[in-house]
Amino acid sequence: MSQQEIQELEMELYEKTLLLHELKKQADPVEVPDYLFNTLSGSVLLSELFAGHDTLLAIHNMGQGCRYCMVWADGLNGFLPHLESAMSVVMLSRDDPATQQRYANSRQWRFRMASHGGGNYISEQTVHEGGQNTPGVVCYKREGDKIVRTHSAEFGPGDLYCSMWNYLALAGLDSEAFTPQYNYWRRPAKLDDGGANILD
């Protein structure tokens, strides 16, 4: 395939993405219950997670056991101040609040976090039908006393929500060639301190 053909396809994808954004504005919202979550500060309702905004972006993270979920969260963490200027943002996972916070601290995440504990919320509000604890994002809005779900999207290699995959693709790499790791430190061939008690 020539460079010109690639550029034409990229433009077509860009135009289709803009069309997708317009179609999402026209989708019918669906009313949802005011679910209960756990946080380090105690129980909190979905309605309280809006924190003064009319829109809530709920990031569905599988928890500390998923390296791929870590990558999407790492990327979104950089955008967080921009996103929070327009809407409320919360990261939800089944991990208990203390585990969530330890993991967030280890990644230097700044998200507000809440635990659904694997209960009704994640089974009823999964990003796609039958997906259960699938990683992704769901958008909610407040309409008076009601909470409605407007859109959702699943996270996965090559999607629209993690720019890293596009950079890897420029180098000819895909999800078959690259697996994210919690840490990219490599043990040197020789450690000047003798190398005792190293945890790889």
C-alpha cells in the first residue's frame, strides 16, 4: 500500500470518527439507578460522584490485576485536569478502596476513586451487554432528579481512547508484539552494590 493510500484511509477514518461523535449526540439516554459505592471516606451514591457537574465520566478499570487497564489509566491521568474542567471524572473498579488507593499512589494517579465491589453496578452498567467487568468508560448525565446513561465505549488495543497504540502502529508494532508491563526496569548485568535482595 502506498503512503498516499494510507493517508487517504486516515482521512476517511478521521471523517468517520467525527460522524460517530455527531451520532452519539443524537442517541437516546437511558435512566439508571442511583448506585451505591465504597470509598476511603465511606459510602457514596452515583449522584454524589457528579461533584457539582451535570456530566460524569466513569472509567471502568478491572483493578490492579490488569496491565492493560493500567495503560489506559496512565494515559487518562495526563488528561485529567482538562477533562475535569468540563465534567466530573471517577475511576471505578472492584478492588476495595484501600487497594485502589495503594495502586493509584504507585502509579501517581490523581483520579477520584470508588469501588463497586463486583456488585450490581458493574453487571448492570457494563460497557457492553454481557461484558461484566470489561474495561471501558461510561458517560452519565443529570436530568433534574434523574441520572441517565448516554454513551459507553470498551477499551482495547487499537481503540480510540489510548493514543499509545497509534504510536506503536507507526513503528509497525501491534498488541501481538507489545504487552504492557507494570515496570520496565531491567536488572543490570552487574550491580555495584552486590545485588543482594533485589525484587525483580
